[in-house]
Amino acid sequence: MKQKGIDSFANKRIWVIGASSGIGEACARAFLKAGAKIALSSRRTERLNSIAQSVDQAQTLVLPLDVTHTDQLVSAYQTILENWGGLDLMLFVSGVYTPLRADNFDFEIAQKTIDANLLGPMRAVAVVLPEMLKSHAGHIAIVGSVAGYSGLPKALAYGPSKAGIINFCENLFYDLLPEGVSVHMISPGFVATEATAQNDFEMPALITADEAAKEILEGIQAGKFDIHFPKRFSGFLKFLRILPYPLYFWIIRRFVKI
């Protein structure tokens, strides 16, 4: 059974969490261009205001928050309900990334990464899901990463957080398909953002945030569960994860020069 897509984003009520930069900002601007109403959330209020000021003020809500605080998510969602009466799509893009390997493992960094990247989306889903279940409608889209497919260098905390997202989305899809609520698991490869600017290695198949946004919007419209891109890179990593471990680790050591 195929889940529902969205024929048009015009007048749809969309909450973008992590809208202040990178993929989140690109998606927010693309949704606005398509005529949607957008609730903009992140910790950086000034960046959100900048996006809101570029369009009709009636088209946006600026709702600053920290995804590690449930009360802030609840408050923002209540504001959405009070202003719009409901929500058609929640897109969770917010995340943190700190390159980490075993020789410099820092548990505090790992804890903060899991709190933001895995527990953050879980908090947001817990907030919006009851109303979506009541109406048997709505879309939940969560941005993970191809780093969640299997172990990769410098992703000792980031990788596990994104692997958790994959499992979480798979379970959501299974449970929510009969309820009429669509789930979209988004796994980008390397995208040129403030986060990936930290990398000191060549990033294969690097794409822009606008290219990523285009893939995401098209995938949601089509009702896809598994939205991954760019295919030349994400498809290769999907193939790697089905290989026996000795072969997988040999390929990673042979081709990943970092």
C-alpha cells in the first residue's frame, strides 16, 4: 500500500524545524515559493526573521526553539494550532555534527549529538502525532543521513544518531500507514552546509542545499518513504551495507581517504 503524497504545497501548513540555515532554510524558501504557510523554528531568531521578512508576513510564523527542550516544542506547536488550526507537514531538519573518531572520543559530544539528532525528532513527533492520528492525516518528514546506513570514519556519534533515525522512521511508517499519516525518511549524502564545512576531506558527490531541497520536496509530493540523494552516492552506500563485513571494511579503507 502506497502512502499519501501532497499534490500541491499551496496553502499547506508546514512546520520546518531547523529552518535557519542549510537544507532547512532551502526547504523553507522552496515551500514559501510554492505558496505554503511556514512555521520557522531553530535557535537563531535573527536568521528566521530574515526568511520571514522576505515574504508576506501572513505566510509565516517565527517560532524560535531548542529541540532538546520539550516544553519549547509544545509551546511552538500550540501557537501553530492557535493560528492555523492544524498542521499538514512537519519537516524536522535540525541537527548537530562534530567529527569524532575513537582516538578523540568525547562522551559529552556524543550525548549532545544523540540528544539533538535522535531524541530531538522523537520529541517533535510526540508533540504533533496525537492530532494527526485524530484526523487520520498529515505528514512527518525527518532528515537523517546516509551516514546512518553503516559505520563511516569520523562519525562515531553522528552515525549512530542517524542510524537511530532510520530505525525510528521505519517503525513510524509501519505503524502509521494504516492510520493515514505519511512518513518520509530523508537521507542526504554530502550537502554544502555550515556543518559539512567542518570536514577536512574531499566530499564525493557534493550537492547544494537548493538541490537537496528540490529532492526533498519532490519526494514528499510523490509520497515516497525513502528519499535519498544524490542517487549516485546514496545508492552506492546502500549497496555497501549489504556486503559481508570483511569486504565492506576493505572497501571503506581502500576508497575513503580520511
